[in-house]
Amino acid sequence: KKRFNIALLPGDGIGPEVISVAKNVLQQAGSLEGLEFNFQEMPVGGAALDLVGVPMPEESFSVAKNSDAILLGAIGGYKWDKNEKHLRPEMALYYLRRDLKVFANLRPATVLPQLVDASSLKREIAEGVDMMIVRELTGGIYFGEPRGIKINENGEEVGISTEIYAAHEIDRIARVAFETARKRRGKLCSIDKANVLDASMLWRKRVTALASEYPDVELSHMYVDNAAMQLIRDPKQFDTIVTNNIFGDILSDEASMITGSIGMLPSASLGESGPGLFEPIHGSAPDIAGQDKANPLATILSAAMLLKYGLGEEEAAKRIEDAVLDALNKGFRTGDIYSPGNKLVGCKEMGEEVLKSV
Amino acid sequence: KKRFNIALLPGDGIGPEVISVAKNVLQQAGSLEGLEFNFQEMPVGGAALDLVGVPMPEESFSVAKNSDAILLGAIGGYKWDKNEKHLRPEMALYYLRRDLKVFANLRPATVLPQLVDASSLKREIAEGVDMMIVRELTGGIYFGEPRGIKINENGEEVGISTEIYAAHEIDRIARVAFETARKRRGKLCSIDKANVLDASMLWRKRVTALASEYPDVELSHMYVDNAAMQLIRDPKQFDTIVTNNIFGDILSDEASMITGSIGMLPSASLGESGPGLFEPIHGSAPDIAGQDKANPLATILSAAMLLKYGLGEEEAAKRIEDAVLDALNKGFRTGDIYSPGNKLVGCKEMGEEVLKSV
Ligand SMILES: CC(C)[C@H](C(=O)O)[C@@H](O)C(=O)O
Ligand SMILES: CC(C)[C@H](C(=O)O)[C@@H](O)C(=O)O
């Protein structure tokens, strides 16, 4: 029997509810494939702030770092919104990504036929959307130096953030993207602002140079402003997208809303070695926390990504993906994806329905 | 009779066609209100590159700078796409904005009832959208130093761009936005990434501090990734938006696509003094250039903004706006906004139809 240590970081808001459901599904899928999991649950974000006064306690980090894979719920809430920067729940994500060195963030955005009417887009535009956004996660303007609020020579305050990418940082994320595109429909679109930003010019140059190593992948480039339009005009034109940290933040949220089911979308953050970090892309939804209303499918699908990308256990992953489709095909819907004619269920019941089909 | 000098910068692609049509409409609306225009046409962008080897010739700039207002067509084309950075047509825009010091870019995004079906969004989501995006245009990551591609201590290339805002730059764009909101529905949403970027933290702090001077305006804040989602989920929640240069570039393009009629949307770029720059937000569309297929309405509506914001001639502006609605109500449509049951016309004929109603 294969054994794996899984760190569970439920976090805040609906995080604990969706993690508890996803854990059961993961356990079940694993045991049917001969995998044994040792789960260890640790506080992060607002939960950690309340317990020990910091958003990312060293002990939580060390458990996460020494695990085989990490499943995270959600982070943040109104309660801590006025905290100073270093005492904000979101800093847990910031430190986790940086210190785990998970530079590649994979964010699928898929419109399931069962849920096409949940999209804001017209049916004929939304139908069949299936893209993977590969976002650089540990560089760029999120981490660049210098940064801060300084006083300039006129005694005036100046806010500074630095977008900076070294060649090797671009190359390694581009390789992940080319490999990803290769396993999908073979199309990669790199998104930048190379008509204005020097950081984007180097980005485009390096990505272009790598293309010859992936002759089976068709590479194109698009400016970020145009991409924000094209995602709405014709999202089906995209297969795999690669972009920097901040553009990826914006475009992946836009793409997720296009699918209309942000409660459905998982993500994986991977480094060169060490455990990967798997989490739903939705937030902590404090307004519905503790009410058994959350949609657990994004976290359940993150558990599937954990099996596939984190542990290389494709069979177990497939079990979960199929079980989710099964529950949807049977008409089970949480409130966020409900439409008349289906069966409205809560977070726990949705989890049980998925469990039945694993 | 009031006299004004108007600089016309047709630029590239469909630019000359739409400028020639808009010029006639502007002339007519002005003469009916007792205004006399002295038009001076100058090359910029690719057209200038071909003529004199630079995208923004000094003489063109000086004519523009000394005018009362500038009407620009569009810039760029495949032909110059491989040029080095300083020889790219887009640099004309970059220099014009910087040297005219037009820091406030107003970009309305409106869904006209006549055109609601042109949107990618479902009718009930698109209907009634009416927002104004106020984008900072002469600061931030577009212009910040240091920038460039440098070699680091490992001998590796590094691309650098700097997002930087001084307090006074934030204050002056925020004031334009508060004033704009005051004349609209009194709601201002400031968009930033203050949970991560120091430049955004100062942005939020300054905007918040100014709010007490505008007690009649309701101020809110939103993170840029959430804004990219909310624009699709429920665009009607927005009245006036204020944001930095790069976020404004991305979000205003996204918003324009939401209206489904990018061929309809004008823009105004204003400074503290000197002429304003007025231009459609669409590009040069080289694939349809010279074929009398372009939609001139965005440029015609830019001429209306020129009258209103550039010359303070609201009556003449209103004439143009009403004439555009008239032409649409009569069913005239260029290809980009055509739907069955309407009359398909070219650029010139659309111009003539608008002229008739001015
Ligand atoms: C919470 C925030 C720091 C984070 C980010 O900007 O990366 C979030 O928006 C995300 O996309 O995971
Ligand atoms: C052409 C380009 C430099 C420009 C910009 O990024 O500002 C354009 O996208 C715009 O929005 O006017």
C-alpha cells in the first residue's frame, strides 16, 4: 500500500466545511486505488491569526512543507480586513506560495454542459469553453523589489511596486505551459503587454525562443488588454494560456466568471520539487460560512488535481472527476449553480452524493 | 462667431476614413451652434513612420499641442509590427499622452437599447449598462523608472518595469473621478490591488482621504481581480470607476467588449491645461481599411466628447449624440453592429445619415 502525508489547511469562512467534505472524497478514492493517507490539519489565515496571532504559523508551514501534498480551503474574512498588511489573512497565501516555491499555478476554466446556463455569456459563446490558464505565481510585481511607500525629494509620498522577471523565471513557467499545451489541444497563447512594458518584452522574447523545442505546440501572443476582450468575445479560441502573476490573477478570475461556476473551479500550484498546493479558486465567502450552503465541488476537484499533479495518481483522480459529473448528472446542485428542475442540496449532501459515485 | 483650431490626426488603417466622416459631422454641428473650426491634419503613427521615419514627428506634435482640441483616428498595423520599440506606431500615443500631460482618460461603456443583442452577455445582464471608466493615463507602470532589460549579477537577462504613483498623481485623477461621479449617479468605485501591491495601498489611502470633500459621492473599493469578474457578473453595479493606467487599460477593454459595440465607444484624454485628445477606443483594423466598412460612430461620438469636454460646447455635443441615436433608430448599421432587419451601410453612408440629423 502506498502511503502519503496530506496537509489540510482549512483556513477561514467556508474553508473548513469544504475541506471536511473533500477529505472524505479523497480518502475514499485513494483507498479504492490502494492509497493510504495520513491527514494532518493545521490553521492558516484568519484562523491562525485568532489562535496564535500570525497568518502563517511556522508549525503550519513546516507540516505543509514536509507533506506530500497540501489541500487548502479558503482564506480571509471581513473580521481581519482592517489589519495591517503583515497581519492580513491573505499573507498566508503569499508566504506559502513563496516559501514552497510553487511557481506554476494551473487554473482550468471549463464550462460543463450541465452548467452552461449558469454563465453570464450567451449559450452559444459559453458552450464548450475548456481552457487552462498557467499563471506565474512566485515572481513579478507581487514580489519585486524595490517596493513600499517612500517619501520622495519633494517630501511627497510615493507608492512603488516592481514588475521584474529574470530569464530563468520566464523559461521555467513557459516550459510548464508548453508541456501542458502538449497534453491538451496543442495551442499555447502567451499574454503580455510587450508593446509597452519592458518586463513583457523579455517575457515574449524568452517564450518565443523556447517554441522551437516544442514544434508540436502552436504558440501565439496576445496583449493583455485584447485578451480581456477576447475572453468575452470568443473564449473557445483559447486552449492553454501562459501569463505573469498579476495578469494571471486578473484574467483567471475573468475566465472563471465566464464559466459561470466559480464554485466549481480547482487550482494546482506546483514547484520544481516539494509538495504542491491545491485549492479551489473561490474565496472564503464569509456571508454563507457555517450554513452548509457552500459548493464543495471546487475543493473536491482540487483533491482530484492533488492526486493527478501532486501524487501522480491519475486513476484515483479520474474516480473523483467522474463522481462529480455523476452527481451533476443526477441533478444535484448547490445554491450557486442551482437552476429549476434540479435538486437543491447543501455542502454535506453534495459531498455524500459524490462519495456514492467514487 | 467662436473660432477653434482642431488638430486632426487620422493615423493608420481605418483612421483616415473615420476621421474624414467625423470631421464633416463636427463641422456641421459646430456651424449650427455658431462655431467655426480651423482643421489642420497631421500624420502620426505608421503613416508618419512611412513619411518621415518617426511615429510622432515634432511638427505633428506642435500642431496638436497648439490646437484647442485633437481628434485622433487609430494607430498601428501589421506592417510595422516587427519594428523596434521606439519605431513602433503605438509610440505616437505614448509620446502624445505624456507630452500633452493628458493624465485623465475618460472611457464610457454604455449598452444602447438599440444594440443590446450585440453583446456577448445575456440580454438581462447587458441591458442598461452605463458606466464611465476614469483611467490614469500618464503615470504608473507605463512610465515608471527604472525600466528596461538589464543583466543581473549572474549574467542573466532581467526585464524590469516599475509601477509608481506619487500622491499628487493619485489625487488629481481621483478628483476628476469624484467630479465625474457627481455629474452621473454619484457612485465611484476605485479599483486597485491593495491587498498585495504597495503602489495600490497608497492609491487606496489617497482616494479614501479625498472622499470627505465629496460627501455626495458614494465611494467603494474593489480588487482588480474581483472587478474583472464583477464586470461580467453584473456590470450594472458600476457607475464611475477610477483606476491606474494598466488596470484601466485591461478593464476598459473588457468593459467595452461587454457592451458588444467596441465600434461605438469614444474616449477623452484630458490634462490640467492645454488641448484634450479625443479618439475612438477601437484600433486601426488594418484588415478592413480602405474598404468603406468601418463604423465611424465611435469617432463621431469622440467628436461629441471633444465639443463637451474639450471646448465646453455642450449644445453642439448634444446635437451629435442625438444624431447618432437618430441614425440607429432609423435602422442604419455598419457590419460590426448589424443584425437582421436593419439596413447595412458603409462608413460614408453612416456618416451621411448622421449628418442629416445633426
Ligand atoms: C488573495 C490574493 C493575494 C490572491 C492573489 O492575488 O494571488 C488571490 O486573488 C488569488 O488569485 O489567489
Ligand atoms: C496601444 C497601447 C499602447 C494603448 C495602451 O496600452 O494604452 C492602447 O491599448 C490603449 O488602451 O489606448
